[in-house]
Amino acid sequence: MIASVLLQGTDGLRSQAEIFNEIFSVFLGLGTLIGVIVVSYMLWNAYKYRDDGSEPKESFDPPVLGELPTGKGGPKAKKLFLSFGLSAIVVISLVVYAYGLLLVVEQGPDAPDVESADMEVEVVGYQFGWEFQYPNGVTTQNTLYVPEDSAIELRVTSRDVWHTFGVTDLRIKSDAIPGDYSETWFTTDGEDLSSGEERTHKIECFELCGSGHSYMTGEIVVMNEQDFDTWYDEQAAALENESAGSGSAGEMGNTTNAVTAQGVEA
């Protein structure tokens, strides 16, 4: 329920980067406000109750080191429990708020009341590069091509050692573990792209994986939707032709072997 209330944006799904930036801004702003209030109140009390050399008033009830207020209605007890209550309200509110947003990050395109991802891509890490496998069988190396205004779901794994698929500006970080899959997602919202225009995001490995770790980079290329469809269809057609060519070559090889065998028998 919390997640569905907080889901907003294109197709009801906000980007991870937007969510994390909002959480950071809220915590920074609220923390700064509370810090200013607490420090200002402390300085005001330090000035008000400073020792100016005069005799204290009879009503003055100084705190005693190591003792808590008795809670019998005195001003010290009221201030203590008031500050405790306000602090509890602030902390609980922040926990509920942040937890709700993090549920959106965790569930992604599978969250309630949200359309499923527009595309699912399998990401395979290896020493030292990235392989991307599309639903139609097309495979690319180190460059992930995606259409604009889409939700992309990634299934991340590794074929050798432990890697971590990371894209800083999209706030993506997902472990690539041999024999296992981790899932993450991102959206490609942004300014509309004209034909031929692209946006790029740098891919890095965030897990020390060997001598070529620092060179294990790639990029996400966000394309105009029509340009992506054209590229996607062309890659699928090239893959189909390649498969057909391999099949024809195999059949020719089998025929030649059969003819040769007949000649030997003769």
C-alpha cells in the first residue's frame, strides 16, 4: 500500500535516481533544520543560565549530574518528555517514509498498480567486460542499447568471478555472482530525443575482480524509440540470416561428406 501511494512519474514508476535523490534531500533538509533548532536552543539556554556572579533565584532548580527529572510536573520533566516525544515522531515518520520509497526500489516494475517492464535484458559479467542478451536473442558487448521513456529490468549474473554491475548517475548497483541472478531496473526518462540523438550512461564494475578491473567499463545508450526499433529489427534480422547461413553451410558439409562416402564405397 505504501509503495502504490508513492509511485509516480512515467507509467506510474519513478526512477531509482529520483527516489534516492529525494530521500537524500529530505534527510539533509530535515537534519539541517533540526540541527539549527537544537543548537540555537542550546546556545540560548547557555546564555540565559550563564553564571554572572549573582545569587540564583529561589525558584531555580538546577540539574543534578547523574539524575533524571522525577516527572512530577516540574519544568525539567516537561521539557525532557516533550523533546523525547517530538524526536520519536520525527524518527518514526522518517522510517516509514524511507521504507515506503525503498519498497518501490525493491519491487520496481513488479510493484502493484504498475505496468511490467518494457524490456528484460540479461547482463553477464566476465573478466573484463559486459555481455547483454536481449529477448530476441541479440547479444551486444559492453554497450546496452535501450529506448527512451521505458522501464528496463536487468537480470545480472557472471560467468567467472564476482563482479558488480554499477551505473552511478542512474543509482544502479547489482551484484553479478556466478551461478546466481540478481535483479535490478532503471527508467530512461528524460528530455525527448530526436532521431539520431542519444544519451549515454557509464557502466562500471564496483567489485575488485582482477588485474583488468579498472578497464571493465561500458555504457548504456538511450536511443530515440524509432531508432531503437530499427536497430533492434536489423540486429534480429542479421542474427536470423547468420543462423540460416550456418545451417546451409552445415547441410552442404553433410552432403559433401555423403558424396565422399559413396565414392569411397564404390
